[in-house]
Amino acid sequence: MAKNPINAFKKVLHLNGDINELRSIFDCGSRTALIGNRNDIANLRRWLGSIAANPTSAYFRPCLEEFADLEAFSDGNRDRFDYVIVHFGKELPPESVLRRHCDIFSFDTRVLYLAEIDIRDVYVNSGNVINNYIVSMTDGIYTLSHRYDPTLPDIVLMPYGSDGLKFCQSALVGLKDAIYPLARDFTGLREHTVRQLVRETCESAATAAFASGISVDIPVIGPIIGMFAVPAETLYLTSAQVRMALIIGALYGRSLEIPARLHELLPIVGSAWGWRTLAREAVGFIPAVGMFSKAAVAWAGTYAIGKICSRFYELDEPIDENLQRQIVAESLRMAEEAVSKEGAASK
């Protein structure tokens, strides 16, 4: 298998069944309406950044339009926008306002509701419920969900004086994968979105490697399970890394069509077995902590691929060998530090 990357690549594509779903997400335009007062809209414009020099939407060009309130927006704008970002400022809207929003926006429009409120004020004044909304947290970002009416939209809370990073984190929670066309066409979101994608893929890779390490430690049947777990783990990791590379490229204006990206993706598939060998040789025989070490190496290998991909597409040219060695060395240091910590803890 290691000597035939084409066959391996076919298996990876077979496992990676959400390419069509990604394509449908990226085929969306990014025409965006901003609703709020002048200061809040100025912040949104700054956080979004400039329009990318190479927008790739086939049918729409990125644009930003401002509206002071919902009344100004509702006049003939229902189907004109792919995204609407509503900034309520430092005040939470009453339920009646949110119900009117739901009535006005098109079903296909992706809407992000924001409020710039210090979460400590919410808890001090109301506990975990405020104005019939339940406070919850996802990836460090607080949201408000209506207590009795699930049809009302969630409101994402940002702390006072938020910056571009906090806005991107809030948008990722509020829009999830639907943020991709927006991050593709507005430079302020792109870097943060790529960083978040790499982090999530690294965590997924580490979890898969850790799980395969557990199976090997099972008495009697562990080695038998391990014979199947290692190839399955490698294919899973490679699939996740290929998906990550496809999305990073698409965020920088590249196509999601596999033939057009094949020359960029094949090295990723080939490198997976190199990282697998590294994991086996470096940490596979460390007593008691092998599964932790394998997880660290899987994380580091995925990080290196993500970092190299993002720099490649950012610079739009092959990565300098010195820079590539620096990234790989940084990843290896991460793995080595993790192995040393786990080894010391086991003594």
C-alpha cells in the first residue's frame, strides 16, 4: 500500500465522502448585509477585512452593504444577500424583534446575530437565564438560545471591545461550516478560519491515533485488533488531512475539483505513511505511554501539513525548503516534547 500512493489516494477519496457537501457550501456567494448602528458596522467592516483579490464565486461578486435597522433592510432586499450579520450592540433585542427578523430574511440566507455584552454581567444579574434565553458555551464562545421557542435564532455574545479573532471565533460558532465562502472572500476572516480548521483536524487526528493505541493494549486480542487498526487509522488520518488541504486551498480561491488539485494532494497521501513510520519508530515501543505518544505525533504531522498548505496558498508559490524544514522541525519538537512529558509521567 505504501508503494502505491494512487491506490491509497483512491481509498482516501472513498472515505472522504463529504467533498460534494463541501462543494455545495463553497458554491455559495458572499454578498453580505450589515445591520446595526454606525459604530458597530464600522467594527464589522474592520473585522471582515478587505475583499479578496481573487474571489472565486461563479455567479456573485463579494460585496458589503450597510443598513441602519431592519426597516431599512426589508425594502426589497429579501433575496439579494447570501449573508446577513446583525449587530445588536450592547443591548439584547426583545423576542418581537427576533420574530420579525425571522419573517423577513430569505430561507437560504445565512444570518449571524451578535451582541457585544460582557458575559459576567449576564451571570451576575440573571444567572444562566436572561430574558427567557439560556446561556451556553461552545468553544469558549457564549450563545443565547430561547428557553421556550426553538424557532427563534441564537444570539452569539462577544465581550466588550472584541477584536477580529474574537469575531471570527463567534462567526465560526454561529455559522459553522457556512462561514467558508465568507472567509474565502474577506481577508480578515481567512487566517483565523484556517487556523481553527487546522486545530480541529489536529485534535481529530490525535483522537484517532489515541484510540488505535488503546486497542493494542487489550490483553490477548489487542495485537490482532492492532493489525487492522493501524491501516484503518492511517487511512482515516490521511482522509482528514486531504479534506483539510482541500478546504485550505478553497479558502484561498482554489478549486475543490480533485483532478485540478491532484498534484498538490498526492504528497499529502504519501507523507501519511512517513508520519505513520515515524510514530511507530519513535514512540511505538515506549511502555504504557505509546498511545499518548502516537496521538502527539499524529497531531504534529497534521499540524505540519496544515501549516505548509496554508503558507503555500498564502504565498501562491512553492514553499522554500528552509521554511518547510522549519515547519517540520517545529512539529517534531511538539511530538518530542509530548513524548518526553508522557514518559516522565509514567515513571
